[in-house]
Amino acid sequence: MATMTEATLQKTSTKKSRTFAALEVRDFQFLWVSSLAASFGMQMQMVARGWLIYDMTQSPMALTWVMLSFMLPTLLFSLAGGVMADRLTKKPLILVTQALTTVATFSLGYIIYKGEVDFWHFIYIGFLNGTLMALSMPARTALVPEIMDREDLVNAMALQSATFNLARILGPALAGVLIAFFASGDTTSTYGVGVVFFIITAMYAISLISTAMLNHQGAPSKRLASSSALEDTQEGLTYMIEDRLMLGLMLIGLIPFMFGMVSVFLLPAFNQDILNGGPDSLGLLMTASGTDAFLGSMILARLGDFGGKGQFMFRASYLWALSLGVLSITTSLDLALVACALTGLFGTLLGSLHMSVVQLVVKEEFRGRIMSILMMTFGLMPLGIMPMSALAEYIGIDVAFIASAALLAMSMVALDRFYPELKRINKGHGQEA
């Protein structure tokens, strides 16, 4: 009996440790802290920027134009970032871009703090920060499989996603509270938002320092030494187009998220127009979304390399659409918090698992370029978000949300029909059930 008890305890301990298995690797610890600090900065910036822009303009389209200025560079420069990730040493590339992001964020914060900010400052800095992210993210993402063993890759990717979603839990609420606190009750004050931007700058600086602590440099691919950058780009695109499974995964990374992410970008408008809320309630809504998104990441980390990943992605997407539909008919803060939590949960389950499957399926020599193409899909999101923003401005935010939910569900039905192999993905590695 004692032997059985010891075996049971050892098994339970092993299961618990597997949830955080990737954090046993030193370099992943620093990469995780770097991602956490940067994610906190990004989430706090979304609340501070979104609140100030909507207060200045009262226009959902203004929110969308600022979002577009940040996302357009991913469409323009991500392929270049992918080629750089495969051809250059990754750590210095990440350090340079993070340092420039920190300086740019401090500059915007100073302009806001002085009360001299206008709409175009957000456009200019948004485009610069978006460009820097487009050039660095393929390298950062491609670094994870180099640090981790293959069997712990899903766990590592889920924990990376958890950093983003933990920031979504605490960052927005913290930003909302800080804006109200530093503004001494005057939530239209640029002073309060400016101080929050200085705190965001400190978050980016912590991320920079943590990246500098990495031992792994991320050596370039030797295979690319004799080819040109243009040839590398063409080779990556050809690989993606000719591999049906990879092409289907790229489409899952684009089409559903074009519609599902509408609620995130238009949440400041929903908060003011439907709920009559302030920066504190906006922070609560984004925190609710982040809470269940974090839960979704931890669920995936706990499950590890489980089977039936393809079917899981489709089920999560349909539940994401349903929760977005519920949000569209919500008029009270309490119900909105529940709906935001559900959209965060199911959107993260789809997004985190999708990224893990791509990392498992892609050939190693193409990893940086495929990650850059995946980032490019984010630059195409305005194709779905801008029409929804127009619906929100000229008809109503509720109509925009219900239309987004319907299009999200319909897009996944279409992908299921034209790419049935996606649903048959079992554990990755190109395996099918």
C-alpha cells in the first residue's frame, strides 16, 4: 500500500510539474519574463491610448485608424523580418528593436504628458512601433523551438501565450486605475495618461534587460548562406502555398481573427456608447477578457501534446463566435464582463493552439519565414475590422458585434469544407487521426 501511495504521489507531482515544464529551462525563463513585461506594456498602452483617442475624437473609426497604423507594418515588413530571423543572429536583432520601441514609447508619453498630443502622433508612433514589432517578432517566435525540446514545445508556446493573457488580466485594470489616480478624478487629463505611458516605458525596459540575459544567441540558418534574401522570401512563399496543411493553417490564422478580434479593438467604443463607462470600467472589461484568456493558456499548458488538436480548434472557434454574439446583445456591465471573459477564453484556446500546431508542422529551415507570413496575416485584419468599425459608427456597435460573430462562424465552416485535413490534425508533426 505504501508503495502504491508513493507512486501515486510521484505521478501527481510529475503532472503538476508538466504545467510549467518549460520554465525549468533557464533561457526560457528570461524569454518568458521579457514577454510578460512587454505584454504588460502593450496591454496598458491599449487602454491608455484607446481611452484618450476616443475621448478626443468620439469616433470608432479613429480607433480603427490608429489600430491600422500599428498593424499595417506587419503586412509590409513581416516577410523582411522573417528573412532576417533566418539569416541573422536573433538575439541582437530583438535587442535593437526593443530598444527603439522603448525610446519611441517614452517620446509619445512625454508629448502626452506635456498636453501637446494630437491624433497624428498616435499614427506616427503606431506605425514606427508596428514596424519594429514586424521586424522582431519572427525572430522572437522562432527562438522558442531552438531553446525547447520538441516534446515541451506546446507547453512552452502555451506559457508564452499565458504571459500575454496574464497581462490582459492585470494590465488594463492597472492602466485604468492609474489614469484615474494620476488625473485626480479628471479622466480627460492628458497628464494621467502621460504618467501611465512612462510606466509602460519602464515595462519595455524590463523586457529589454531580460532579453539581454539570454545565453542562446539564435544562430542564422547555414542553409541560407548561398542564397539571396529575395530567393529566401520566394522559397518561403512557395513552401506555404504548395503545402495544403500549412496553407490551411495560415488561413485559420487570418480569417477567423479578422472578425473575432473586432470586440477587442472596439471595446472602448462599446464601453462608452453601450455601457456609459469610464476608464475604470474599460479596464475591468479588458481584464475580464484577459482572465479567461489566461485560463485558456494554462489549460493548454496542462494538456501538453494532446490528441485531436484539429477538432479542438474548430470547436473553440464556434464557441468564440457564440460568446461574441452574446456580447452584442449585452447592455449591463455585469453581463458584459461575463461575455468578455468567454470571448477571451475561446479566442485564446484557438489562437494558442493554432500557433503551437504551426510550430510543430513547419519545417525547421522555414520557421522564421513562416512565422513572418503568419504575422503578415495580422496586417490583413483591417480588411475585416474596418467594415465592422464603419457599421459601429454609422449603425451601431451591437450590429457590428453580431455581424462579426456570424462571419467568424461562417469562415470556420468554409475552412472545414475546403480544408478537411485541418480537422484531422492529431498531435501535430503532420500526423492525422
